[in-house]
Amino acid sequence: MTSHRRTIEEQTVWSSIVAVLGTLAGAALAGYAQRATDRRARDAANRQEVTRAVADLLEAVVRHREVHWLTVAARRVGDAETSEERSRLASTRSAATVARDRLGLLVLTDPALLAAAETAWRTAIRLPDIALGPAADGRFRPDVETALEAARDRSRSAHTALRIAGAAYIDSGH
């Protein structure tokens, strides 16, 4: 009977050990699942924030280019530069800079996206650096017209490259 009692006690001990191990394994699995869920939620929130930041930079770059080209159009018809135009260019440049910086704070590990953002920003803010000079019959000197066309093309291409890099970053699940 003693050996039978010992067998029952051993079975009880082993049952208790198995129950404790099962409880510990369940707790570990639940903790792992919770961390994985939390990480997926953080990643999704980050993707949404990066999406907004890329869209904000794209919009800010477009606004700055728009103000620049309206200024160029005014110079072509002989209008003098105004303080309002200078103020709008400064405001749109600042908005583009803030949008670029925000994206740079959100994206730390994608050199392609960061380079595309920098290029789109830089090509837009450099547009007003082209010295226009006087216009005759709605046109500037040929070298100025060539510089304007090249700058427009660079800025548009950089804008498209940023949109593509942003979409690739977001699609990759960063």
C-alpha cells in the first residue's frame, strides 16, 4: 500500500508540476502575443504618421512652387515685386522646411525616402534663386528661360520621386 500511496503522491506532484508549467507557458505566450499586437499597432500608427508627413511635404512643395511660378508670371507681364510676394514665398518655404523636418524626425532608417524628401524640398526652395532680370514681350533672356525650364523639370521629377519613395516606404511595412 505504501508504494501505491507513493505512486499517487508522485502523480499528484507531477500533475502539479505540469499544471504550473502549463500556466507559466500560457502566461509567456499571452505576454508574447500582447507585445506582438502592441508592436503591430505602433507600426500601423507610424505608417499613418509617415503617410501624413509625406503628403504634407508634397503639398508644401507644391504650394511653394505655385507661389514661385505666380511670381514669375507677374514678372513676365512687367509687374514689380511686392512685399506680399516675398512674404508668401517666405511662408511657403518655411512650411516646406517644417514638413521636411517632421518627416526626417519620423523616418530614421530609410535613406532613399530621406534623400527624396531632401531633393524635393531643395529643388523647390531653390526656384526663386534664379535671377529673372527684365522681361520683354512676356519672356526673359534665353538663358533665364532655359534655367527656369530646367528648374521646373528638376522640381517636378523630385516631387514624383518623393511620392514614389514615400509609397514604397509605406508599402514595405516599415
